Amino acid sequence: MYYEKVFKALQEQKIRYAVAGGVALVLHGVVRFTADLDLIVDLEHENLSRFVRVMKDLGYRPRNPVGAEDIIDPQNRASWKRDKGMVVFSFASPAPSMELVDVFIDEVLPFPDIQKELLVVTAKGISIPVLSLKQLKQLKKTANRPQDLADIEALEDMERGEDTP
């Protein structure tokens, strides 16, 4: 399973998060290629601090020239969003795997609302919290990029019981 060690470590450390993006589509049953893992992490200070510690312990490092701990400070996140148009903070694993984990730096949906609708998928004994279909479509509509619109169409086809390409 792709990103197995990340999911396992997040579960062990009881990190509050939800899978979004392409991996969430796959976990909902849509056939789609994706290279990165998009996560919505509860931005509460202690939860985010533990998340950063997990990423560092797994060997992931920030893709940008900043410290991993910089994401914990809400002022940094606000500045990145305002001044750089940043949406996600990327953690990259070292070669050869080069896995990429993108974490939303802003509360795209209130985390208590996310928790109420989570789908929990179990794979290899690991519980993986995934955005609900409704919230995933809402997030994709907000992004409104061509791939996001295609993803919404694939999700709606799946809901109607139609085959996705």
C-alpha cells in the first residue's frame, strides 16, 4: 500500500487528519493515478506539532527552504497564504521513493465537521480517515481546476453506479 508507513505512524500517534485529493478518490473506489498524498490535518497546535514530529521521524522534509516546525505557527501559515498564495505545505521523502505529502495550511473545512462525516477505510490493519464524498466534492469545487472538475464527474458517475474511465 502506497504511503503505508505514513498512515501507520499517524494512526499510532493518534493524529487527527483526513485524506483528501486523489488518494481519497481511490479510497472511495474511483480509479485514478495520483503521485502525492493530500492531507487535511487538524491545525490545533498540539496535533500539528505531533504531525510534524511524525513526518520528521519518517524522514520527510519540507520541500520549501523552511523548517518543518514553521508550519505549526499560524502567523507563518497566514503569511504564506497571503504573500505567496500557498495552499499546501509539502513534505518530501528522500530518494529513492520521493513520496510527497501535501498538508493544507488553512482550515479548508472546519475540522469538527470533517470528523462528523469521515469515512474510515481499513487496509492492512491500518485505519485511514478519508473525507466524505460530499466534502471531497465540496473541496474539489472550491479548487475548480480541470482535474478537480473531472474528479467530481468521476465521483458522481460512481455514485450513480456508472463505470469510471
